[in-house]
Amino acid sequence: MARTKSPLWGLDASGSLGGEVVYSRWKGIKYARRHVVPANPRTAEQVRTRSVFAFCSAFWANAPALVHEPNEAAASGRPLTDRNVFIGNNVRALRSLSNLSGLVISPGVAGGYALASLDATGGTGTVTAEAVAASPPTGWTVDQVVFVLVSDQDPHEDFSCTVLAEADATSPYSVTWTGLDAGDYWVAAYPRYTRPDGKKAYGPSSITGVTVS
């Protein structure tokens, strides 16, 4: 970087000259530097990451509030947004996959316990999901189990998913969706707890596949 006193024949200047030199200011000091075209690496791995990032961003924008909730809790008190949490977890989980089997709806927050089991059964236009919550410690209560139904796709392609979410607050925990198109789906689910201190805790989500006829 070269410091200048009178660029362009004594006139203040900014921007580039002939695509070769860039004039600007930094902390009130005029300077000139060589114009450099920023690199845009496009290795196979970088392209994969970018495509999954775009998918996760679109998924988040179309996701119901029950998908946002545990990610908002995970971001609380940290220099992150709920969107950052969701996209970061899912880029890592999905970038090497060609389906949504690694989808992370809840990362687990405040010591929440994972489900003891999750099962899903598909029929003609229907999916029924059932979950068993793990027995929590004394003083903990299970508020509800959230079920999220997602139509399958390659996360390296443009977002085209159906995303539906329902919660059940009564054991045995289950949800049934109807009117679905035929195809492959994933059911993800997570439990929400109230701890003895009154704070909410979220278990990490579980996931299972199901086919609708």
C-alpha cells in the first residue's frame, strides 16, 4: 500500500483507475494500492459446502416456529443467531450426504435428554410418528415432544421440501399427518423439558425415515 499526498493531479480520489490502481482512505490517510480481483475458489468441496449452505438457509426461512425454538434457545447468550446455529449444525451434518438423514432440528440445549425411541409408519397419504421420552431426573418434567415431518431431497439441490411440525404434550407421544404426497420422508423429533430451576431444556433431535404410498 502506497501513501499518497496528491493522487490524480492533486485532486482527492477514490475507486479504481484503469482497473490497475485503487485510491481510497484509511483512518484519514489517502493511499493507493494495486487493484486485485478477489479469488473465488470453486473446488469440489467448496461447491458442496456452498450448495448445502443455500439449502439450509432456505430450509430455515420456511421452517415452522417449532423448528426455530430449540435453535433460539441454543443461541441465547452466545454471539450467534438461531439461524447461525441451525445452518452451522446442518452444513456439517449434510454436506457429505445425498439425503436428509442427518438433519438436525434440535442440537440439544441445557442438558436436555434425547428420546428413548422414535418410530414412524407410512400409509396411503399418511404418516404416524410415535416417541417415548427418556425418564428425566427427579424434579424434571416433560413438557412435550415435537415431531417434524420433512420430505426427502438431496441437500445439494435447491430447497423443495415439505416441512410440517406438530407437538404432543401427553404420553404416549404421537402425531399423525394426512393428505401427503407419495414419496420418502424423514421424521425428526425432540423433547422439551422444564428443569427444577424453571428453565427449559431441549433434547437433541432423533430422526427416522418413512415412505408414503
